[in-house]
Amino acid sequence: MKKINPVYFYSAIVAFGGFVFGLDAAIISGTVNFISVEFGLNDLEIGAVVSAPGFGVIFALLVTGYIVDTFGRKGTLILIASFYLLSAICSALAPTFTLLVAARFLGGLAFTSLSVSAMYIGEIAPPELRGKMVAMNQINTVVGLSAAYFVNYLIINSGAADFIVFEELGLRVAKWRWMLGSEIIPASLWLVLLFFIPQSPRWLLMKNRNEEAKKVLMRYVPLEKLQHVIEDLGGNNLANPERSFLSRFKEIFQPRLRKILWLGLAVSIIQPITGINAILFYAPTVFEQAGVGTDTAFVQAVYIGIVSLVFTFLAFILIDRIGRRPLTIIGLTWAALSLGLCTYGFYQAKYSFSTETVAVLQNQYPQLDFQDFIGKSYASDVEFKEAMQTEFGNDTFRKIQSNLLAASVELPAMLILFGILGFIAAFQLSIGPVLWVILSEIFPTALRGVAIPSFAFVVSLVSYFVQQFFPWQLSHMGATYIFLFYAVVTGLGAIILWRILPETKNKSIEEITLELQ
């Protein structure tokens, strides 16, 4: 019986952090309306709750390069898992808006798990398996995202979640606390599992700990190839390992690495600017704009998880067969067209109140007066929301927004659903996993500890702004123009990467680096 390569086990353990990240990132989508009502939040405060982890990771990435090179990839991953666990506990128990943001910010310090996991897996996996191994991180992220939507749906429809036992702390009965607390178990499991992985042999060689590196490599490299692998890993890319962080950071900008710099910046900006985090992190809110109601919105959010799962697995299969470049170009083009469908769907929206509509709403909310709205119509969601907020006040409108939209809007809801799911499928098939594969491949080993977190910083910065301002944009720009913007920039991203993205499949990190210099 053929022995299974332990690299699979090490990669699977490290990639499980992607599940924790996905759960942490998407679980907030189900809490938005509940938190905004409980704490009386405005659009920017809602954005602050959702984007707090994105803000936290910006600060974490400033020091991640130093930490991973000083304490190793394994030690950094253990620290990250600890932050996830602490954040989940504090978020579920947060009694105020400020403390909730602080707890979410703490979790953001752990969001560097994506880049550090990609770095670790990229350093232990052989070239012919590296694409699949790094993509495992993305697969687990998507599984976590899917689990988050499913957990939210179960909690919304479960009477068992209507209680909480910490009344002495001033905590109100709230389903959103159960949602945020659902992360505690997987975060704890990941923390324990990380103690069973070895250090990265590339990092050990970079630190001149050659005997330790040899022992690690002997676990999964055939004896006849061992010396060759050690010599390959210990070549010029590992020279001068004790150089300062700043000197290695400056080297990224040297003329010989200019192609790598521009490629890294391009993929790091294009991936988040597609608007993926706006849809993933506000999924029920986005679907409510199509007038489907709260319950249906949570069901459709589950569809996002299922589609994400299917197409991420497809990317896992194809990334080392078709290659990084074809998947990226085809996927981004498909994503832009799907966003265009959403734009058209929301552009067709009309909002009106008939006598029948008003009668239904009056029956649902007898304390409110809807009679003055009979016969009125609105040409856009922005105009409609402004009228409702003026009439009922911001707090009341947020509580009844979903039902008001469902009762008054006429638009091609199925077309919008098809467009959103098409966008999710295209993203998860292409730039979603390809970004982290590319970042794990293009940098010289001596610069990886600095370069990968630096470009992950760019990803996080763009992602933060997308998450922070989406609620404000939805209220002031409207869904039509938001989706139009994302469609245009995604299309431009496809053109840019068509011109500059090389094919890197089946090549060693050293070969890729030489080709791009």
C-alpha cells in the first residue's frame, strides 16, 4: 500500500485556518440587521462592525513579515489561531457597540491567516502539487463561508437560540450572539491541531538550522532526492538570511523585481475591488434589496455558500490542469458579465404602494400610518429609502425595511439572483483562489516573509474600504450604481491581467522568480 505523503496532512491542518477565516468573515452577514436595531446604528457604524476585522488585519500585516521571519511560520499560525478564539468569545459576549467593534478588530489581527497559510503551504509543497495545496486554503475558506450562511439560517429558524444565560452582564436576548459564538469550537480545534505540524524547512534553512530542516524534509522527501532538494532550497534565494526587514522590503522595489511588483499589486487590488466582500459579508442585506424578505434572503445566502463550494472545488481540480492564467481571464470576464446582469436588474426596479399593499402593511404594523403612501411610486431604491426614513425615522425604518421593500418593489428578482450567483461562481473559479496561489509563487524565498504579508496588506486595505462603505453606498448611491461600478472595474481587471499575468503551473518557485526578473 502506497504511503500517503504527510504534506497532505500538514497542508490540510494549516488550510483549516481558511475554514475559521471564512466562518469569521461571513457569519457577520446574518447579524447586520439585528445589531443595527439593538444598538441603534447608522450606516457608517454598521460598516464599522462589519469591516472591523478588515481594519485590524491592516495593522497586523504591518508586523506579520517580521513575526513570520523571526518566530517561524508555525509559531505565527499558533498566535493567529489564539486571536481567532479570543475574538469569537469576546464578540459573542460584547455588551456594547464599541466593545463589539473592538472584539471584531481583535479577530482581524488573525486575518493574516490567509497569507501565512499560503506562505507555509507554498514552502512545503512540491511544484506539481503546490497549486492544489494552496487552493486548499481557499476551499476551506469557502466551506467556512458556506457554514456561516447555513448556521445563520438555522439560528434564524430555531427557537432554541432565543435565550442566553448572561443576563447579569447586561446582555440582551439575541440570536446574533449565537451566530458570532459559533466560531469558538472550530477556532479551538485549529489551535490544537497546529501544534502537530513541523516548521517550514525553507524557513529553517533560511535561519541556518540545516539539521532541523533535513529532519523535516525526511518526512516527505525520498532519500534519493533529499540532498538535491536541500541544495535547491538552500541556494541563492536564501543568501544573507539575517538582513533586516526594511532592507528586504526595499528590495521588492528594485528594478529586477519590477515585473513581480506590478503583478503582485495588480492581483492584490483586482481581487477585492470586484466587490466580493460586499456581497459575501452583506449577503442577506443584498438579497433584501431585491424584495425577497428576510427569511428568503437568508435562504438565498445559503445558495451563495453552495455555489461557492462547487466552483471552488472545480478550481481546485482545474488550477494545475488548465493553469492560473486561463482560469483568471475567463473567470473575471464571466464575473463582469454577471455583475452587469445585476446592474440591469436593479435598474428595472420600481417602488410603489397600491391600496392592497398599504392594507397588508397596515395590518402588519397597526401602530404606523401608511395611508398617505397610496398611489405613490419611486424610481429608485435611494429615493424610496429617503422617503421611508423621513416618514418613520431611521430606527423604525431599519426594523421594517425588509418588509417595506418586499411589499413595494417590482424588479426581475430571479435575474438578479442569477447574476449574483454567477458572479460568485466566476470569482471562486478564478481570482479567488488564484490570488493566493500567485502570491505564494512569484517571490524569492528570502523575500517571501516580507513580500506576501505586504501584498496581503494591499488586499486587506481595499477589502476594508469595500466593507466599511457598502452600507453608506447602498443608501446614497443605490444598488444599480454599486453593481455598475463593480462590473466596470472587474472588466478592467480582466484586461489588465490578460496583458501581464504569466502561466506558473508546474514550475518551481525559483524558476518562476527567474522568469519574472
